[in-house]
Amino acid sequence: MLIEFLVEDASTEAFLEVILPKILDRSIFDNCQIHQFGGKDRLLKNLSNRLKGYKNWITDDDKIVVLIDRDRDDCRELKNKIEEIAKGAGLITKSLARDNLKYAVLNRIVIEELEAWYFGDINAICKAYPRVSDNLGKKEGYRDPDSIKGGTAERLKKVLNDAGYHNHQGRLPKTQVAKDIAQYMEPRNNRSESFQIFYTALQEMTSMKKMS
């Protein structure tokens, strides 16, 4: 079983490299490939041709996972867009498959961006950055990580800056932060609903393969 992950950027790639071994059996993780496109627009622009290329060689056991940030897009419209791209490439998606095992593409939306998944595991943030208060998740505005307003990347930057981390950098060093936090994350305990949807789909995908 080969799983190809198509993601926006280097920080998502770094995150998956750390978190996937916590979700997948080692034998499956060793057959995963992660491809980052240098941005959401480039991913969407190249997705059709990439999927058409996969159509020529993937087997029934192989899977393609498209992971994309919602940002400020309408979630349903964005999901429909990438579903239609897969359909146009001649590939069946999980959402459209009648037999849950017989699909090639799993499309998943990060709500609203990857940093929301970090806020889903405050304990991991605090272990990576010990000066951050472990009461952060109890504060208003942080209790539901998928509903954090004002941009989760901006919120995380402020949280880390206020605790004395990465103050010398104009932007959040997203790739380094992804590695720092992901190493401490416990997938099953993550409070982000969109992360749990992603996590559960991967578990179902691989467990059904074992039973087939």
C-alpha cells in the first residue's frame, strides 16, 4: 500500500513527517510519500495534472491524500472544488465511493489552517515551549481550536512571542514550529474536530486494508 500526500507547504510536510508515524504502522509509513507545492494556489493549480498522472499507475491498494487549508475560503466550496478536480482526473474520492475501500483520493480540509491543529493539543505546545501557560486552552477564544478568530498562525505567533519565543523573527518560523510541536502531539487526544476527521480517515484507510 502506497500513500501519496499532497500538501501546500514545507511546514505541513514537516508536520506529517513527525505525526504520521504516530498514526500509521511503520510498514505503512515507510511507503508514504509527501509532496509539498510551495503554497495553496500552486497546489490547486497543479492538482489536476498531478492526479491525472497518478491515474496512469496507481493500484487499487494505493491512496492519494490531499490536505489543504481552508483559510478564509468557504469549506464546502473548497471541498467541492478539489472533489471535482479528482473526478475530472478519473479518480474516485472517499466522499463519492459506494464501497468505502474502493476509492483512490481522500480530500481533507484543515480548519482554518495547520496551526489550529496545534491549538488542539495545548499540552504539546507547552512541552515544546515550556514558558507558554498550560491554562491557555481554558482561555476564551482558545477552547475550540477550529473556531479561533483572526488567523491561527497569527494567534500562535503572539502566544509564542508573549512567552519569549521567536521574538527576533518577523514571521512565525512555521517549519521549525511544526517539528517542535508535532513531536509531542497525541493524535487521539487532539481537540480539533478537523484533525480528528483527518486522523480517523487515515486509521480507517489502513485498518480496512488489513482486513481486506
